[in-house]
Amino acid sequence: MKPPMKQLVTLFIPTGQKDEYSRPITTKKESKSRVQYSTRVIKGTNGQEYQTSLEVDLPADVYVSFGVELEYKDPFEKVTKGQVLAMNESTNLTGNIVYYRTVYVG
């Protein structure tokens, strides 16, 4: 059994619009989470390998997709920021209910 979600992360979700410099406009959203520092190598669809530094469990109702920026501030005020490189869902046995999503940030 995993511990309860007691940490906060900030997600920068793109709105689909661009600013005058062609950068995506994002909205900030805070969410409860479970954060764990871990090093993991993930191979992308193009064959390139990426190294992740955070493993974040998010509630099922939080919108997250590949490339979304995520920021975490630990209790010692160290800020870790990166993009979502991989996702994993924890579901029930039939797969129709999502309990939480695990995202890997690098």
C-alpha cells in the first residue's frame, strides 16, 4: 500500500495558444502528489534514451500528457523542474477505473 499524497507539485499545462515569440502559453495548476527521487533510463519512440530524476504519482483526475512541464519544491526548498517523459497508470483488475498515474520527469 502506497502512502497518502501529501506533497504538492505545480503543472504547467499548455493552452494550445502561442505568444508573440511562438512559445506555448501555459496555465499553472497545483496538485497533490507522491514524489520520489529516482534515476531511470527511458527509451523514447525515436530510439533516444532519456534519464529521469523524479517519479511522481498524481491523482486520476489530473490532466497530464507527454511534454507537460512539472515543478516540485522539496522540504529543503530545492526546486526540481522538468518535462514528463513517460507515464504509467495504476488501474483495477478490469482496467476501467484509474487509481493514480505515475509520471517520470526528466
